[in-house]
Amino acid sequence: MAEELGERTEAPTSRRRREARGRGQVAKSQDLGSSVELMGGFIALLLLGGGIVGSATSLLRYLLDDRVSGAAFDAAAFDGVLRFAGLRLVMIAGPFLVAMFVVSYLGQFVQIGWLLSLTPIQPKLDRLNPISGFARLFSKRNAVKTGIGVLKLAVIGLVGTLIIQSHTTEIAALPRLTAVAAFMVMGEIIADMCLWMLAIMLIIGIVDFVYQRVQHTKDLKMTKQQVKDEMRSMEGDLETKGRRLRMARQIALQRIRQTVPKADVIVTNPTHFAVALQYDGENMSAPKVVAKGADFLAFRIREIAVANGIPIVEKPPLARALYAEVAIGKAISPEFYEAVAEILAYVYRLEGRVPVAA
């Protein structure tokens, strides 16, 4: 019945997931990204805050110095003071801003990896339709999203209230403390609250990320007919690739049938690689590779060589090196001269031939 109605009951295929990712449709939690950014910012402030405050204080003292502040009212010197202050501010805030950029990027990267898609920002006229916009506003998904948002605020508010209640004694004693001691106590309370809030937000973000992944998979579900259509399409692609591979193999076989009989020797691995070498001292400066192949083609080269009485020499390291580094129709490089010369001399002795010097 579900198949007749076209209900989406099948898990999304890898191809459908790739296509959705190409359109920018990925499972991503804004809450997790925000919590990672806030936690990174908090850690960056702990590590860099002292240096930032110290540098900013030194800059402020310098700018308020009588010599500098007096020169600032001089139009000729004001530009230099302004440039100096701007450069110093960039140097002071730069490390913190760079750290926040890296943390923000990592907060998204750990969720979706590297992704660049312009599809989500392309204009769509259907988004301007007030009827569909009104329907989306009161959809089930928005209702769930609103409920989750209210629940998150309630949890964060409850945690904040509990933390404040746990520090009521310290808060009540603040009026009796000196200004420095009061600031230190308030700093400890705020730091405690921030740590708890960040922990709660991180947990909420992880839960939301899991929910987004489940919802994303549900959104990408397919009907049985869609799965069948995709399988047919993939089978067609595989058939086309297979046809191309068969054609390439036939062309390679035709080529080795023509070139292998002209070779002087076949260097083999002995079974995985085969390289056919030809050398004519009157017309060639060095031996050249007239054919080569791996596995099936190597077997065919050896088969044709046997049929035509061409010697086969087993030299595994040389066969692998020639197969990897010398293209068909190209002369061997000088590093192979000595090894190939020994093989050709051996073949010539077997055949009773005398090599012709180049």
C-alpha cells in the first residue's frame, strides 16, 4: 500500500546523499556550532585576556599622556596618533579574532566537513509566496523547533538560578568587601556560571546535532519507485563504463598483436607485468618499449611472444620499473641501458646474432 501511495519508506542511497550535499542540504546543528564558538571564545579569553587587558591599558595610558593628548589637538600630529592607535588595536585584538575565526570554522567543519555550495543562497521565487510562507510558519517542524527553543531557555534559566542560589552567601557578603575583593568574588561567580552554561549548551548542541542527523535522513527517504529508478540509472552507467572498458581492452589487444611480433625480447615480472623491447642499432639510439601490459594484457603479450618465437626473460625489478616509467613507443632512459644491454646480449647469443653497433 505504501508503495502504491508513493510514501517515502526507503533509506536514502549514497547517491541521493551526495546530490543533497551538493545542494547544501546537510545535517547541521546551529546550537552545537554556537556552543563550540562560545566555549572557544571563553578559553581564548582565559588564555589571552590578561595580555589583551594589559596591552589595552598601556595603549590608553600612552594616549592619555600629556605629550600625546596635547599633540592630538594638532591637526598635523592627529593623523599619526590615529594610525598608531589603530595599528595597536589590530595587534591587540588580532590574536583573539583569529582564534575565534578558527574555532568558528572548526565548529562547522566537525559537523559537515569541507563543503562549498552556492545553491542555498540562490534566489527562489517560491519563497516570496505568502501562502506557502504562512504554511511553513505554522508547520509541524517549526512547532517542534519552537518547543525545543522554549525548553532550552527553561533549562538554561533553571541552571542559572541554581548557580546563583548556590552563591547567595558570597553575594550577600559583597557590600562588606573591598572593591578588589568584590570584583574577584563576582569574577569567580561569573566564571562558574559561564562554565555551567557552556556545558549545558554543549550537551544541548550534541543532542540537537543527533536530532538533525535523524531528521536529515528522514527528509531524504525515498519511495520504492525512486530506488528502482536510481538502480536502473546506475546500472545504465555501469553498462556504459563496462562497454568503454571492453572497447579500450580490444584496442589494446589489437595494438599488441601488431607490435609484439616486432619485439626482440619480452621482460616479465613474471606474471603481473610484461614489457616488449625492440632495438635496431642502425635506426635507434636506444631500445624502445613497443608494448607493455599488466595482468591480462601481460598474459596476452607472453602468449603472442611464444607464438612468434620471441624470447621471454624474467627480470621482476626491471619489468616493474620499465612498466612504470617508460611509455609505449618511447626509448628507455639511460638508467636502464646496462640492464637492457645485458638482456639483449643474452638473447643475441641464444639466437646466434651479432648486435649491430649504433
